[in-house]
Amino acid sequence: MHKDLQEILLTEEQIHARVQELGARITADYAGKKILMCGILKGAVTFFTDLARAIDGPVLFDFMSCSSYGASAQSSGFVKIRKDLDSEVKGQDILIVEDIIDTGVTLHKLVPLLEDRGAHSVKLATLLSKPARRKVDVPVDYNGFEIPDAFVVGYGLDYDGRYRNLPYIGVLKEEIYTK
Ligand code: IMP
Ligand code: MG
């Protein structure tokens, strides 16, 4: 385990098994349709690529980037689009792929935005969800794991740009983000 972690919350094996389950459900739900997978940079990248390979059917890849925590472990409650999708959204079946839903503020803004652009459908897949922290309601269609209110890193998730390449998900020691 990385020395900055307090504990491992989800192992590689647990994550892999759950992603396969989500992929199978998505495959069945979208049978006969083409999915435009929209990954939210950068945290969702690891989940996105594993989930895409667990889906048996046609998918397109696109990415967008929103304002995030930066070097703070607290959400600003303010959402800014830094990089928009390249694709035409109109008529598409969109699957937003997010790493974690915390306050819900980011997705609360994004879902209606893509609907307003004329998407045929917009659904949401997230690897993690922290229900105890929710400030606004966000309907999640595919949720990997509900986790307690702790700051987690690994498998794409970062603190100040670090730890994204850990293959598992762990709870960051409080002393790392409070000093
Ligand atoms: P929300 O808008 O508060 O739901 O924030 C979602 C975003 O906050 C995620 O996409 C992450 O980038 C970031 N975030 C929230 N909780 C954590 C965490 O525990 N570890 C790392 N990033 C987090
Ligand atoms: Mg993020």
C-alpha cells in the first residue's frame, strides 16, 4: 500500500469485478444502440477505458473537462467547462462517465446541458458515490460503489494531481491534505 494512504478501500479485483457487472448491464440496456461515452477528464479516464472494454456493442469516445478541486479537498460548488465535447450531441445516446459523485454539483449542471443540446438520452455511470455528501440530487443510472465520506485516491482519482496511477482505491491520510 502507498505510504500516504490510511487504508485500501477497494482492491483491483473488487473494482474489476464490479466494472464487468456494470458493462454487462449497459450492454443489455443499450442493445441495438450506439453509445456516445462522455468521460469527464481527468479522473474518469481509468474507469472509462475499463468500462468501455466491458461493453459489448458499438461505442464512441469523447471527453470533457470541468473545473475540479485543484489542490483543495473541498468542492468549490462552482462548475466551469474547460474543454467541451468534440461530438455533435443532438440525437445521440449519451453515457456520461464520472469517477465520483460527491456533492453532485458538477453532474447537476452537466446533465441538463447535454439534454438542452438535443441528446436523445443522457445517462450517468459513476464508479463511486458518496451519498452522505450530496448537496443536490443527481440521478445515477450505473453506480459502482457507495463509499463513506472520506477523501479517496487511485484508479484515476487524484489529490493535487497525484496518485491517479494507483491500481486500487485508498483513503488518503488526513495529514496529507490538511498540512
Ligand atoms: P461534485 O461536483 O462535488 O460531485 O464533485 C465531483 C468531483 O470532485 C469528482 O469528479 C472528483 O474530481 C472530485 N472529488 C470528489 N470527491 C473526491 C475524492 O474523494 N477524491 C478525489 N476526487 C474527489
Ligand atoms: Mg473529476
